[in-house]
Amino acid sequence: MATFRPRVSARIPLPQGWRFVAPRPDLAPAHGIDAGPGGRRAAALRISATGDPLAFGWWVRRLTLKPGGWYRARVAFRTTDDVDPSLCVLVNLFWGEYPTRLKREEFFSHFSDAGDGWVFAEHLFQMPDGEKQVDLQLHLHSAAAGSVWFANPAIEPAQAPPDRPVTLATTWFRRVDGSSRAGMLKRIASRLDEAGHAHADVVLIPECVTGHGVAGKDHRAQIEQDAEPLGGPATRLYQDRARRHRMYVLGWIHERDGKRIFNTTLVIDRKGRIVGTYRKCHLHWPELWCGISPGHALPVFDTDFARIGIYTCYENWLPLVAQNLAMKGAEILFLPTAGYLVDVFRTRCLDNNCYGVVAGLNSPSCIVASDGTLMAELRNDGLITARANLAVRPTHAYAYRHPNLTYGLPGADRLLDHSLSRMALDEISALTHGPIVGGPAPRPYVRDPGDER
């Protein structure tokens, strides 16, 4: 890999225009302008810890840009070994007047190794309509020792990302007691035809739909009766309609595989091929009583319109499932379910800045934008569609843009960085995925005598 060599930006001269801000002057970290890396003439903005991990401050420069214009922000940073970049270094854009008014924040979303210990951070963004000024902020916080240097910060005009339109579709089926499985498959076929006539790119089928309203001796017997291997009647139906309408079908079955039965969603492409399966990992306890086996992986699937993630019903209560899929790059979350709470799913979409699609049986089906707003909702027998542009994923002013912006921090929620101590993040990381990647191993927390929290 080529060695990164910072240069002085023609667009944002260093250090002209920069100022240092600390909310509490008595807790301000040390700061200054140092020579650039390798003895070159480029300057570097430095922030150094003072021994107090609660010291906090940042470099900031305000820029005047074109409302509605697209820009790319860039900066390189390097830390000493005793600074954990995943926790202590933060680079963001701020619209508003500090500290009285926050209009919007966006955090840098892409990080790459630039060589010689430097990390290159960049972020593509659009100026909000009506806004002419934005602050570029470079932070150090939660560090008891060490320093960070920021070199060559720049904001440059950029091309708007090309549109990535997709038509999302989901279904809802009214329960008809006394139905037969063949009758349910006929209803599913009709619904899939509706999706095809609406030119859907992808359509989602609810969990447990093939046995919906079908009588059985008991629930366990009904599942045994409903289960089919891959290539069974429901699978063939999904494949036929996907091929006929040139759309992706996310079709649900109780999958029989040898002596085991799984709660499975099939990913079927526009040619009618099974290109993936998701077996529900976290079963609700009645499923265990009925002999359902759990899956063991949370895969993501690459389609011709997006990378998608699927999780099922009860898993909507487990926030790390959706976060796991989003951190693997999922842009749309699909939830086939027998029942759920709409607001919980909307929160999952907002948390992870993903679009979301739900197909429900005993609760509404819906399509949700990446900022948690409802794009469409269905509470009656039928189908709904919504058009999304995946090139732009809106977010709430108080939410981060995407979990992948976290530099080397799987297993600990970036939203917590501002408020949690090193101790708390170490504990969260140890309880989920072990030591934080890219930082020091978890260490015992020694309470500061002056810490009364």
C-alpha cells in the first residue's frame, strides 16, 4: 500500500480559519499546530490528553458552501499508541450554532488505512436546502493520555451519487379459518401476481403464511404437515412467480431438511433461482416446543439492487441482530413475521440507517425509510409498494448515518461514544464480541476519587 503523504489543501489553508473549542476551559485538552508528517511543510492540527479522561475539545472551521450542493469531506488522522481511535477520535459535520442550536449532524462514514499509521477518513454529503454554512469538526475525547494529529482536512465539490431506485413490495393475508394449504398457496400466487403487475423489484411474504388458518390436530402437528424440503410446492410457486415477473421473491417456508425443520426465508432472484436462505436463529420459545431447529448464521445477500439482510419475527426484539446485518453492509432490512410492534421495527431502521420492509400476519405490514418514517402501511388483505432511492439514506438529526462509520468498533454502539466511559464500552464489548478491534484489550476500571457519577 502506498504511503500517505499529506499536502496543504488549497481549499482549506492550514491553520488559517481554524479555532479550538472546549465546552469547559478547565477541562480543555492541550492543542497546537505541529509540523506535518515526515518533516514536510504541511501542518497538522494536534490535540493531546492531559491525564483527565473527561477532558474534551475539538478543532473547528466554518465553511460557506452552496445549498443543495454535493461535497466530499476528507481528513487524515494519526494517534499515539495509547489513544483508542474507535472511542476517542471523532470527525463530523455540524449545522447550527454551538451550543444553542443543533440543526443537523453527519459523521464521517468511510475509513481506510493510509499507511505509516495514518487513517484516511472521508464522507460524501449534501448541503441541506437553505443552509449555506457548515462546521467541520475534529475531536478528541475520553482519552487520559496520548495525542491525535489531523492533516490535510478538505471539503471539495463532488458529483451527486447516481440514483438507485428500487420498488419495494410487501403483503398481508387475512386469516381464513378452515383454509387448506393448497388454498393458501393459491392466495399467495395471486398476491405475487399483484406485485409483478406493480413492477416490484422485490416482494416479501410473511412468516407462517403457508399454514395460516389451516386446521391441524395441534400446532406441532400442523407444522409437521406444513413443512416441505427445498423444491417443494411453496418453493416452486415462489420460483415460478419470480421468474414470470422478473422480480426477487423473499418467500417463507417451514423447511424440512432430513429430520430437522427450520423457519426459513428463501431468496429467489429474477430468474427463479434460489440464491440464498435464511434460517431463523433466535426462536421464540413456542417454536422450540414445536420442534423447530434454530439456524446458526446471520448472512447478508447481494442482489442486483442492494445488499439486504433478513431476520424473522422474535428477532426484532434483539437490537444486535439488525445491527449485525447493517454492519455487514445491509442497506434494506426485511422482517417476515407473525406479529411485531411497528415502532420497534421503525427504531431498528433508524438505529442502523437502513430501509426496512415488514410482512406481517397478525400485525400490520409496512415499508420504512432509513430515518424511521413510515413510507407505506397495510392493515388489510392486500399488497403495498413504495419507491426508494438507495443513493440517499436520510437520517434523524440525532442519529448516526450508518453503523459502518464506526472505526474498528464492532460490538459497541457508536451512539454511546459521547456518554459512556471506557469502562462501560469495555464491558459492552466483552459481553458481545470480546475486546474492541483496533484498540487495547479491556482493562479493569479504576475509579477516580473525583468521579462521583
